[in-house]
Amino acid sequence: MIEPTQVLLFSVVTILTVILVLIGWQIFQILSEIRKMMMKFNTMVDGAVSVTGNLGKSFEKLGGFSEGVQAVFSLFRLFSVKKREKKEED
């Protein structure tokens, strides 16, 4: 015969098993959502890294351009000084 204690123990074990299975399923769902979120975040970070890399390259090119402009202006100054010296000698 089944005693009331055995019935109570069986029902408690069954209920706890069902609850733990549901909690496990929810944890699985949460972890899958976190994985999706991390993949999107990784994509965003990769995009930001590429943008900052492109900006860095652009600033390097701009710096090279400004050095070139300074060199041209220094040549103009050099020629203007030589013209002044020639005019003063004449």
C-alpha cells in the first residue's frame, strides 16, 4: 500500500523537477539572447574600429598634405627673398 508520506514525497519531487526544468529552459533562453546581443555588440565594435582606423588614415593624409603645403609656401618665400636680393643688388 502507498502511504501518505510516499505520495507527498513523490508529488514534491515531481513538482520540483518540473520547476527546475522550467528554470533551466528560461536560463537557456536568456543565454541565447545574451549571445545574440554580444554578436550585435561585436559587429558594432568592429564597425567603430574600422571607422576610427579610416579617420586615423585620413588625418595622416591630411598631415602629409599640410606638410606639402608648408613646403610649397617655404619655396615661395625662398624665391621672393631671392627676388628681393636681386632687386637690391641692381
